[in-house]
Amino acid sequence: MSEFVDRLVARASEEGLLDVAYATVDTPLGEAAVAATPRGLVRVALPNEGVDRMLARLAADVSPRILEYPARLDEARRELEEYFEGRRDHFELQLDWRLSHPGFYRKVLRATSRVPFGEVISYREAAERAGNPRAFRAAGTALSLPSAAPA
């Protein structure tokens, strides 16, 4: 981005006119995209999804006030690069969970997000960690759904 655009985007952010910032990241799979709100990382789009599709979903589900602002996503991009280089096995980013399905499904996602790298748990264990040991089928469903809430 040009220096002028950088200043413009920074000013929009400072004045509360930027709800979602995004940036692209080169990965071994191709160009991915990451997006964040002031709450934290809200979306990661792998190369098969495409940036335009991700932006359209974010505009519909979060806010149309979206700008490319790589500086706000430096930490997310750095952690992803380290992961793909084999130098990172966990992420330390704040997350904005608003696009995840609410209720029990969100509890399952939060519980499984704490499973250490390389470890595997069953759907029954995921259900237990989410507070409902008998809901193992629902836990499996939660883990098979796309991350974005239904439109």
C-alpha cells in the first residue's frame, strides 16, 4: 500500500470507522487471508475460498466497514508463517468468536481449541469438555460445520 493509503486506513481505524481489517498471507497452499476486529482474529480464509468471498461474508455477517490493513494483522500473519515453517505448534492470538455457531456448538469449538497440537480427542471427550457428555453426536456435528454462522 502507498504511504497515503496507509495513513488513511490508520486514521479510519483511530476514528472508529474500521470494523474489520484484513490482509493476505502467502502460505505453502497459496494465498490465504486473515481478518480481525478489535476483539481479535475473526476469520481465516484458505486459498480455496478466496479473498473476495471472505470479504463478502464478513460484510454481510460482521460489518461492511472493511479495509485492507496489514499492520493490524502483523501478529496473525507472523504466527501463521511460523506455523507453516514448522516453528510454531500453538497460536496465541485473541479470537473474535462471533461467527461461530452459538450455544453448545461454540462451547465445543472453544473446548477443542484448547486441545494441544498433535493430540486427538474423541467426540465424546469434546462433548464432556463442552459441558454435556451425552451430546457426542452434537459435538461431531459442531466440528463438521463451516466456521461462519448461517446467513
